[in-house]
Amino acid sequence: MAETTADEYCAVYIALYRREEEGAAPTSFHWALCYLPESYRDNTTTGFYVYQIIDKDGVWHQSDKVNPHNVEHSNRFHVVIKLGYILADIDSVAEFTSSQPPTQDQTPLLSTHRQWDCTLWVIR
């Protein structure tokens, strides 16, 4: 059996940012999906690859930061939560995640949501 190298693992995180929209509840967050290649494990401040969708005038768009990125760059940053690891290199993960449409398409809404948003995109 072939040995697996560190470059073939990625840690998976969700980053939460406070929403700035008027009327947003203080417990309402923008969600982003983040990957940290194993080769960056000692650099959790600037080594993240960040994937998210953003609503611009009622239309969802992807807003990916595919180079190592500081998730704490924003004054809206709240927390990053580690979900676990996947056995895949960052190029494969980036290709898969970037191919996910920002729109709802056939994805059913959860009972907790009345409309499509960044939370549901990350969960999908």
C-alpha cells in the first residue's frame, strides 16, 4: 500500500462572520467553507483556502479566495470551527468546491430556513 503524504490531507473548517446587514440578529452569521492543507497546519492564521457565496442584489455569487488566506482579516470575523480531515490534496478540493453552484438549484431547504443562503450552501 502506498504511503500518503501530508500534501494529500486537508482539514475542513467553517468560518463564521458577523452579518452587517441592517436588522441582522446578533446571533446571525455569514458562513464560509475553509480548507487548510496539512502542509499549512502550523500556520492556521494565513493558510486557509476560503470558499463562500455572497448575495449581491438578490443574486448569489461565489467569492472564493483560493490562495492561502487569513480568515481573521475581517473585523467581522467571529470564529473558525474545525470539522475534521479529508483525504484529498488542495487542488482536488478546490476544483470540487469551486464547481458547486452558488444557487439553490434542486437542494431542498432545511426546516430552519425560508430561503437559500450561505449556511445552506456550506451544509450542502
